[in-house]
Amino acid sequence: MKKSIKSIITLSIFLSFSLAEELKIGSEIPLANIKMMDITGKKVSLNDVKMENGLLVNFSCNTCPWVVAWQDRYNDLSDLSLANKIGFITINPNSRNREKIGEGIDDMKEFSNKYDHDFLYTIDKESKLARAFGATSTPHIYLFNGDGKLVYRGAIDDNARRPKKVKKTYLIDAIKAVGKDKSIKISETKALGCSIKFAKK
């Protein structure tokens, strides 16, 4: 019994250090000036990417089946964002697996080429941004408006595996609303995906 209690306490402490509280709607962009390395070698910050009407941040990776299932929508989301003057960036926060399980910079380049990505794909060194956002999954979406305030967070839509069965296009609706300076009907949904492999503290 003592061992079980000790294990629970240890797990609770670990989780409290691993995960920050998720960013609340209305919050400003965290760590907006930290430079990240893109797969092209270019260094960019979130403020560099933000456009007139806002910024879309997608915490993603190479190895999660959920990410792979949503790949057919990534480029379209990027195009829609840019059409609405919203910057678009994908960030890989899986620091613990960076050199071990397909999450290194070369793996990111290969993954991006495979799916013909046309957007920035950067490394979140030591998972700093993911912690600051309170992100927990890949993919995990955060959409900010032109004032840099969070207006949507969560999932891309309601069906990762079957695109033709999607009934609720949460992110598309949010992007269009931001582009037209209108209110978003659904501003929070549950992010579905693989757990982020945070860097060890």
C-alpha cells in the first residue's frame, strides 16, 4: 500500500511539472519573440509569422497516427489562413523523442516533403512553447486574432480518420470568422491526438 501511495504522489508531481495550465481564450501569444529553427534553416518567431488578422499555431509532429490522419487537411488550412491574412506555423514539440523516434530535423524535412507541405515547420527546443501554451497533444491548435488574443483552441474538426464524414469544421469556421472580424461560435474543443513528448526538466 505504501509503495502504491508513493507511486501516485510521484506521478502527480511529475504531471504537475510536465504540464502547464492550458492557455485561456483571450490570452496573448506566449513567448512570441523566441526564435525557432524551421526545416529550411531559417529562424522565425511567432511574431514574425503573425499577419494582419492573426496567427494559427499548430503543435504537430511526424510520428502520431492522429497527425498522419489529418495531413490531407494541413495544406488547405494553411492556404485558407493566408487567404484570410492569418499567419500559419506548425511546431514540433516532441523534444524527448527528437533524436530517437523520428522527430529530428531530418525526419521533419522528410515528413514535410512526403506531404508536400507549403508552410513553416519549426522545432520547439526543450518544449518551451508547448509548456507555455499548455498544449498536451499533437495536433493541438491555437488561433489568435489580429490583436494577438486567443480566439480558438482545440481540434481541427470532428473526424480525423474520415474526412468525408466531417460534420463540424471547427477550425475552418474559426479561421473564416477571424478573417471577417466576426465572433466565433465554438471557441474551445478537445484536442485529440498523441501526448506531447516533453523534454525532461
